[in-house]
Amino acid sequence: MTAVDHQQLVALLPFAVSPGVQIDAASAEEVRGHLDWMPQRCTRPAVRCTSAA
């Protein structure tokens, strides 16, 4: 898949755009992605929240 296809895939997933889901690789067998850390979504600003990792 190309980068454009990855963006289209994220757009098809409910609730994937708002938290910033990014697709790193996609095939028929596996889809891998990540979420960048967003300080505005952390309840304790001084602590890096890693629950989505």
C-alpha cells in the first residue's frame, strides 16, 4: 500500500482520525500502526501517558 492508501484506510476506521492513528504497514495478513503522544490527552501533564502503546 502507498502512503495515500494508508490515509484512506485510517479515514475508514471509526474514531481513528481524532486520536491521530497512523498506519505504518498494511498487508492482507497484518496492519501495524501507532499513536503519537499527545499531551492534551494526558490527565497528568508531568507524566507521559503510555496506555495506548
